Amino acid sequence: MEKRKYPRLAHFLVILSLLFVETLFGLTSREVNKTLCIEKERGALLEFKRGLIDGFDHLSTWGDEENKQECCKWKGIECDTKTGHVTVLDLHNEFLCSTSGCVTSRLTGKLSPSLLELEYLNFLDLSMNDFENSEIPRFIGSFMRLEYLNLSDCSFSGVISIWFQNLTSLKTLDLGDNNLIVKDLRWLSHLSSLEFLSLSASNFQVNNWFQEITKVPSLKELNLSGCGLSKLVPSPADLANSSLISLSVIHLRGNDFSTSCEYSWLFNISTSITSIDLSYNVQLTGQMDDRFGSLVLAGSRKSLEVLASNDNSMFGSIVNLTTFSSLKKLYLQNNVLNGFSMESAGQVSTLEYLDLSDNQMRGALPDLALFPSLRELHLGSNQFQGKIPQGIGKLTELKILDVSSNRLDGLPESMGKLSNLESFDASYNVLKGTITETHLSNLSSLVYLDLSFNSLALKTSFDWLPPFQLQVARFQVGSFGLPPDLMILNLSNNQISGRVSDLIENKYAYRVIDLSSNNFSGPLPLVPTNVQIFYLHKNQFVGSISFICQSYTATTSLDLSRNRFSGELPDCWMNMSNLAVLNLAYNNFSGKVPPSLGSLASLEAVYLHQNSFSGMLPSFSQCQRLQILDIGGNKLTGRIPAWIRTDLFNLRILSLRFNKFYGSIPSVICQLQSLQILDLSANGLSGEIPHCFNNFTLLYQDDSSGEPMGFYIEGRNIPLTYYSYIGDLLIQWKEQESEYKNPLLYLKTIDLSSNKLVGGLANLTFLSVLDLSNNQLSGIIPSSTQLLSFDRPSYSDNAQLCGPPLQECPGYAPPRPHIDHGSNTNPQEHDDDEGYSYLEFHISMVIGFFVTFWGILGCLIVNRSWRNAYFTFLTDMMSWSWLDMISRVWFARLMKNLTRA
């Protein structure tokens, strides 16, 4: 009896435990699924939204719909995770900038007092919206828990009210950049926790503003820029009574201070000042030596890190910088300073940013080694003379150096040590001499280089590779001297402008000229006789090129694409007998394609697409090396020429797209066994697609070939050098045109779209792109080939074409899947084998069932002990089954609640 008692007790305890856990997690899940948002506050927010005009759907997540009940998940809203009360309302806007400028998507309208329902609000930011010159609502003064209030740049107007004194918890108050008037600041003394205050661009009509602000001991940052402040000379008593012991940052830019005595108090008001901004006080005058003398006497000299006094009228010399042990940034640009002297030989080791540009600095540059931590140095638009000091090489942290528009005449070789230099502007000086590899040796970070309007020469060895990759390079071409034995001139991918006639005269021994991707303009210069590679693509050249082949040249690769050349091509290309690549694409050429192009036996690639060529296409049958013939996007007419056959056995790209060719597609095209890309789209072709299209060898083979074309260059002083040429191809895919670099590497394409083709489809495989749209094709798309893998746009606008991926064909049933059974090829044999295998399967199933069933049952009949054990087991299982069933139900409910939790 005892033995039976304990299992039942255990069963009871298990059930009780499951009930307890289920109840616990059931309550928890209900708590988790409960809406956190408080109904009263949600209604207040919706009422607030109704008062706003939201033209940019900023508040699209706010609503009364069922899926928007949780206001704590609305944009700009945060709630206390325990109580559900709204604590944050942040609807500030930001500038959205693009190439056309910066705009804001502002909220407008009126602020509803329904916000008063948000009793626990501690953060309110409505900055950069437009409340249409209304006054700041009085009810905002009732948010006693507010710690952060930002109403800047909201087009508020009127007088700042004294009710701000009620916001005693405020730490940040920003009312700047509105149209507010300040008549009384006594309310500030009530904000004992205030750390940040901005009243910028306000109209101050109060005289004792200094005394009132100094009553806020917790203030750390003060912004009074653009407030019209002037003629402030605090008395010693005012300074003595100041409580601004924590003030570290003060902005007073754009005011009306005129003499140093009006702001000298800044350096005595606090010993914690780290940043002072006095810029754009245009009437501010005085000598910088006196100015810095007062700073030396001030207690802030040890803490000051940032000083901005730019765009003022300060004059004199800069001295005593070494006395500022913490100074990091000094902005003195656009004044009338005339000197820079260091009374002490000590270093200003902390200075990282120095801007003295747009002054009247004269004489030699100071020893720049005294500023070892400099990262940016701006000395442009002054009158400095002499050489840049050798000490420049010790500024290992320097990233930006601007010495433009001075009278400097020499670059030190130590410039080459500036491995972190990213931008160097020395334009508009009188620099002369030779730039060698030493000047440029370690400038691995350089991306911007401007040496224009100087008289420099460049001398490097042939095999020298610059350690940098410039994004912008500017040189005055006529003044940038080059050695007469220079073989390779590569100034590609910069923003160099001007004419190039002086740069590529025959006096140089060029083999390679690459001026591509710049802003060169004017007419095409004469091609030097010995130049083998001549690249001027992606510039702004204009005019005719009728003289380009009047005399013999050694040119093997000529790329003038993407310019604004116009007129007809000359018929003298036999003088360029070595020409292998000709790219004249994306210009405004017209007239006929000259027949002399077809006489160039060395020709491998011709790109004439996107021009206005017309007439018949001349024969290229003598160009047996031709791999690429791209004449798409012109006005050529006639039938596809018969000379496109086995004579061009190397042809891999044939693009005749967007012309006026008519007639049927000749079957001789199928003899182009190397063809990889065929584009005959947007012509007037008719007839059927030749059945031999599945004979294109490279189209059928699953490989990835396509090495770029290359040429060997050699000269008197240079070793044999290999240059590759990678062209591009315009291909339409999925109703979008795209350009592909080196398309032979990965594309296999047939595009016959937008013609008048009829009939069925040929079997094709291993294509990257197929476009047969906008024809008159008919029949079923073969399902046994790759054709089934292309999208609907590849076959669209063929009314009689059907089958996946288009609509199903009427009365068509898909074939039963084909099963391969070894080498048998007779379908009847397959059917017989299939029927025989099904019969074997059913017979074996019946035999297996009877053997297993009677084998187990026979053992139980014969052996009594086995029989008793078996039925005892069944009895126990039945007694457990009810518990198991209940346990499973509870367990399922438990897991459901856990999942919700």
C-alpha cells in the first residue's frame, strides 16, 4: 500500500507545480501584453497632434487605430517603463542636405495645452519647427518636472516671460534663434540647477543682464551670440559677486563689442573657462599683443582650449602663445594681423588647429616645429615670403596644410615626411624649382593637391609609383614643367582644367598620355607622333577631329569618348595602321562611318555607340582580329551585312542596338563561334529567330573568359611595359539600361527585343541576360532549357507567346517529370520498369506486415512470463495516460504563456 501511495503523491505534486507555474506565467504574460500607455496621456497627445500641420508625415505613427494604441512606441515619445507615464516628447527637426541645398521638414500650427496632461514630462524638444511668430505658450511654465527644454529656431516671437522661473528643475534651456525680446532676466536666479542657457539671436533690452546671469552658479555653457551686446564693462564688485564658478564655454559671436575692455572680464569671470567665441564682432579692434597680454594675466590661461576671434578687426602681432598650456584651437582668420613672433623658444605642444588665413601677415613663416601637435594649419591669403621651413617635416600629425595665395618660393624636401597629410594647397605662390620623389615619398594619405599658378617642374624615375591616390589635383598646365624625356604622362582622375596643347607637344618623348576624367576643354590637340596610348575620355573637349589621322602616328589605343566632339570623321585611318582600340562613344559625331576603318588589320575593338552616324555600315571583313564591334545608338540603316561571318571568327561582342537595320537575322551570324554578347535590339528586324542560335559555342559553354585587351609599350629609357584596356558596354536588363565594365568577364547575352520577329524560340543555355520582349513571337516557351529561368520582362509584349513565366498556354498540360533509369532510352521500357517496381513494393509490404505481426503475437501466446509482463505494462500505461494527457495540456498552455512573455 505504501508503495502505491508515494507515486500518487508524486503525481499530485507534479500537477500542483504545473498549476503554480502556469498561474505565475499567465499573470506575467498578461502584464507584458498590457498596453503601457496611459489612456488620458494618449488622448492628450492626439489632441496635440490635431493642432499641428504635419506636411511631411512625421507623426504618422500617432493614431487612434487598433495597431497604434501603444503611444509609448510613437515617434518622439518615451515612457517610464514602470508607470507608463510619458516622460519624453522629442519632435525636433534636422537639416536635410543634398547637392541642391539644405531644407527642413518643419511642423507648423499651434501648440495645444492638452500637453498639460503629461504631468511627468521631463524632456521637451520642439526645435527647428515653425510656429509662425506666435508667443511661447504660457502653459509650458507648468511642467514642474522639466529638466530639458529646447524651443530653438521655432519662429517664436514676443517677450520672454517671467513664468520660466517655475521650471526649477531645468538643466538645459535653449530659446535661441527665434525673434524673442529680453526685458527681464530676474527669473534666471530661480533656476538653481541650470547648466546650459542659450538666448542667441534675441533682442536684449535689459541693462543688468550680466549681473542676473552671474547668479546661476551651476551654469556651464552660455550662448548669447547675435544679441546686440555692447559696451559692457562690469565693475570689480560685479565680478567679485559672480557665482559663475562652473562656467566653461561662452559664445558671444556676432555682437557689437568694439574694444578689448568690453570683454576682458571674460578672462576673470571664471577659472574654468575652456572655450571663448568672440568671432564676427566686426567692430572689434585692438592690438593682439595687448589682447594676449590681458590673457596672460588672466586665470583662464591655464584652462583655455578654444579661442575664436575670427572675422573681427584685430591688428598687430601675435605673441606669447607659449603661455597657454592647454590651448588646442585658435581661430584668428579674417582680421588685419600683420605679424607672428614667438618670444619664447618653447613649444606650444597642445595646439592642434591654427587658422591665420585672410590677414596681412608678412615676413617669413615661423618655425613650425614649435607646434608639433598641429593637425590643421591655415595660412592662406597672407603675404608670407621665403621658403616653407624645414621644420614642417616634424608635424607628423598634420592633415591639412593651406599656404595658398602668399609669396612663398620654395618647398622643402621634408614635406615628404608628412604621412598623415590629406590636403595640401600651395596655389597662387611663386614656387619654383623641381619636385622630386623625396618631396612626395611618404604622402600616403594625400587626396587633395593644388599646386596651380606656380612655376614648378616634376622629375621622377620611370618606375616610381606615387604612394597616394589623389581625388583632386590641380596644376597650371602651362607652368608645370615636365622633363623632355618623360615617356608616360598620367594625370587621370583629377579635376585639372584648362587647355592641354602646351602639355603634349611633340618636344616630349611620350609613349603614353592619359588625361582622362578631368575638366580639360577646348579643341583636340595634335596627337604626338610617337604616342602609342592616347586617352582623353571624360573631359570637355569640343569641335572637329578631322585632322586626327592626316599624318602617320604610332597610336595603338585611342579613347576620345565622353566629350563633346562633333562633325564627320575623316577617312584617313589607314595612317594609324597600328590602331587596335578606337573608342569615340558618347560624342556628337555624324555622317557616315569612314570605310578606311575597315582596312585596319590590327583593329580589335571599335566603340562608336551613342553618336549620330547614318548610312550603311562599311565592311570590317579585313579586321580579322576584331573582338568588339559596338555601333549601337546611331542612325545606321540597311540589312545586317553579309560580311559578318567566319571572317570575324574572333568577334565576341556585336552590338547593333537602337539603329534602323531591317530584314531578317542572317543565319551566318551563327558561324561566329566566339560570340558572347549579341545585341540587335530596337531595330526593324523581321522573320524568325534562326534555329542555329543554339550553336554559339561560347554562349553554350559554362565558362568565364574575358581577359582585357592589352598592349606592350617600350621606349629608350623604359622597360617593356604592359597596358590593359577595359571598355564598357551598355546593356538593357530588366527594363533598365546599365553600363558594364569588361563585360566579357561575366556576361553572356542575347537581346533581340523591340523588333518584329515572329515564330518560336530556339533552345539556349548559360545566358546571363536574355531579352526577347516587344516582338511578335509565338508558341510555347521551352521548359526543358534555361529559358524558363528568366523573368517575365524577358518575354513581355509578345501576344502569342505563352508558358511560364508568362500565362499558361490554352489546353496545355505540363509533361510528367522524366525519370532517368540508367542507359535505357526506350520510353516503353521505362513504363514497364516503373509498373514492375510498384508491384514489387506492394508485395513486399504485405509479406513484411504478416511476418512481423504473427512473430510478436506468437511469442506472447507461447511464453507465459512474457505475456504477463506485457499486460502489466499495458495496465500501467493506461493509469499514466490520464496524467500524461492533463500534463500535456498544461504544458502547452505554459509554453504559450512563456512565448507571450
